[in-house]
Amino acid sequence: MTSVLITGIRELATNDATHPGPDDHRDPTGLLGLVDNAAVVLEGSTIAWVGPASSAPAADTVYDAGGRAVIPGYVDSHSHLVFSGDRAQEFAARMTGEPYSAGGIRTTVADTRAASDEQLMSHVARLVAEMRAQGTTSLEIKSGYGLTVHDEARSLAVARHFTEDTTFLGAHVVPADTTPEDYVDLVTGPMLTAAAPHARWIDVFCEDGAFDVDQARAILAAGTDNGLRGRLHANQLTYGAGVQLAAELGLVAVDHCTYLADDDVSALADSGTIATLLPGVEFSTRHPYPDARALIDAGVRVAIASDCNPGSCFTSSMALCIALAVREMRMSPAEALHAATAMGAAALDRDDVGVIAPGKRADLVLLDAPSYLHLAYRPGVPLVAGVWQGGRPVAPLV
Ligand code: NIG
Ligand code: FE
């Protein structure tokens, strides 16, 4: 097995709290386990050693980071990459006053059904490559733009080529040609049977215009009976009971959490369910940003993800999400990076990624910057100078 010593790292964010970290403004609470003047040794696909460059062991090859920063690869725990077509005109209409509504999903459903397997596959491959080049090394992908037994199963089969973290979202919206009752029967019956072999998770869009809390409860229960684990889209467009349901069921994560009542916040704090915030959605729909600061201060665990999809948010950039989380949701830069990496991994119940420590998968991002702070300090600037995924350089190291 070949080993690689990455040295000359000006600042390494490990997410490993055993590193005491510097005493300055970069990470006042020690969340990121920063190590200055650091080195990392990769052995095959895993991390073998982390520490000060001055005491690094020898390795087969050496890469000099030249005084730049290294962070863990992003873990994007929420995306909808299996689709065809785009809705740029819907976005333009929104920016001139139209509201966002769940119904727009049906436009993408028609385009997705019309696409061939090969077209879907190459489209997802292009988006995954786009993400990887921006530092995302782990991701979740949902179905939800097929909404027939065949189209949901093939969407998940396509997603499985790119990640183990695939999510069955047959309950995205009720298709135009059926009733809600019949559709829930389909989702919990034949569609679930066809989807389950390709999925790890099951999700429901619990919202006005999509599925109510009783339907969501029934769909999640059916998923659990078929070996899938639940997650939920909730409280995105309105206040509602979705977040409470997620907390009651002890789901690992509930996503969006834009409209939260005080009871929702305390339920999340008590259950430990992660609130996955998706700031790109608020950016792209002109809804108010959730107050991550209030959530964190109340003891809620917070992750951030892209929600990359053609309707409510078509960004694949976790760096943009970090900048928005810092500026608009009152997260500290350290909390935002942690939420996009270690907490994304927690939201997928993964302990092999999101942390730079011995034994973890060698997923690292080299930034063209002296500190991770530049992710929010220099918003919109492409700062990724290289990416290692499972120990392999997958984006040019410059
Ligand atoms: O996460 N909220 C539901 N689903 C997606 C949007 C889907 C769409 O508009 O196409 C979301 O925002
Ligand atoms: Fe989503």
C-alpha cells in the first residue's frame, strides 16, 4: 500500500477535538481541532497519521501544500441529483415576485420520466463531478422525480452508482393523475418494494401541497418495516407538525427547518435529531433564513447541506452554503465548516468520513487560502486547489 505525506499545511481543520487548537478567533470553542503547520499521512484509502509537520513520519511520496489550508471533504447529506431539464424560468419568475410552491416538482417529473437511463446517468455523473471539484467527497442522493414504480426504482439504481446513501423519496408530491389516498398506497406498497433494494433511507416531503403528517407517519413506518431508515423534509414553507414527528420518531435528521416554533426547537434539542439547514433554498426562494444561532444555543445539533435540485435550489456549492450560514444564519465560521463536514456525516449516521483522524477515509480538500476562514471571508471565490477522495487525488492538485 502506497503512503503519501501531505506536509506544509499552514492550517489543518481536523474536526478532532483531541487537538487543543490555537488560542485566537479562528475556532474559539475548539470545534474544528485546528492544527497549525501540520502534516497528514495517507495510507491507501485511509488516514494513517495526523500531527505537527515537524514530527511527521516518512512516507513513499511527499506532497507539499505550500502553506495552504486543508479541511475534511464536505459531506453533502441532502441532494436531488436524479432529474432531467431545468427550471431557470421558474427561478426568474420567483425573482420578480412569484412564490415558490411544491407544485413545480411536477414539471421536473415530466422531464425525468422522458429521459433515458443513459441520460439520467450522465446527468448525475456531471453533477457529482461538479460537486467533487468543489470539495464534496460524500453525498446523499434522493429519488423523487419519477413517481412511478419504474421511474423511482430506476432513479435509485442510477443514484446507487454514485453513493451508498440513496434515499427513496416517492412521497415527494402526489402526481397529477391520481388521488392522495391511492398514491400513498402505491408508495407504501409496490413502489417501496421496488425501491427498497436500491435505497438506504426513506424520506417524505411533509408540507402543505405535498404530504401531511399522518401520511408521512404511515410512509416512514412502511419504510422502516422494509429495512429503510427515515428522514424528513419538514417545515420548509410553513409552520407545521413535521419537525415534531421527526423528533418523536427519533429520526437521525430532519431537513429544512425554516419555520420553527419554540416547541419544535425544544423537541429537536431533546431528541438529538439533527436539523439539516439548507441555506441555498432560502437564497433561491426568498424565504427567510432559519436562525441557526438560536438552534445551536438551544442545544440543537445542526448540519448544513446543498439540497441541490432543479427547483428550490440549484447550487452544488457547499462553500456557498457555508458563506450563507455564516452571514445569514448567524453561525460562526467554525460552526459552519463543522456543520458541512462532521455534522453532515452525523446526519447520514456515518463515522468513517467528516473527520481527519487516523482510520478515517482519506477525504481531504486543499484550499488556495491560508485558513478555512476564507470560505466565508471570500464568498463566491473558487478556493479548491485539490481534492483527495479515498486517498486518490480526484481534482487537480495545483
Ligand atoms: O428539497 N422540498 C421538496 N423538494 C425539494 C424541491 C423540489 C423541487 O422544487 O423540485 C427541496 O426543496
Ligand atoms: Fe430536498
